[in-house]
Amino acid sequence: MHPTSKNELSSHGHFYLNPKKQAGEVLELLPPGSFAKFANQPNDLPPFQVIDCKGGRCRVRQQAWGRYVHWEVEHNRLKSA
């Protein structure tokens, strides 16, 4: 039996996990209020301010966007500025 969905039970009683991230990946701590950039971010675009990170996703914003506008991105796409 080949697993086709996340956490599918095999014929041997084992679960197969289909993680999106590699098992050895370590995510950098990005606390609220810190600034982060994307790996391929243009130099003329300022860093994004981190609002919060939960469940592998972070909400970030540009200071010029205003208080209630944000963007949700995968945590592993960001690095400290």
C-alpha cells in the first residue's frame, strides 16, 4: 500500500508522514517586532516587520502599508534582516 495522503496508515501498522519541510530544517527565531527579508528580496524594498509566527507561517507588513494591512507567508521563506 503506497501512502497517498498525509498520515495514512500502512499495511504494517505504521504511519507515513508527508511533511512539507525537511526533517532536519531549523527555523530561525523571528519574534514579533523584528524585521525580516526574503532570500530574493530586491535591495530597494525595505525589510518586513514581523507581526507574529504560528504553525509555520508568519504575518508580516511594511511600515508604509498601515496598521491593518499584512501579508501571510511561510516561515522558511524569511530570514532576519
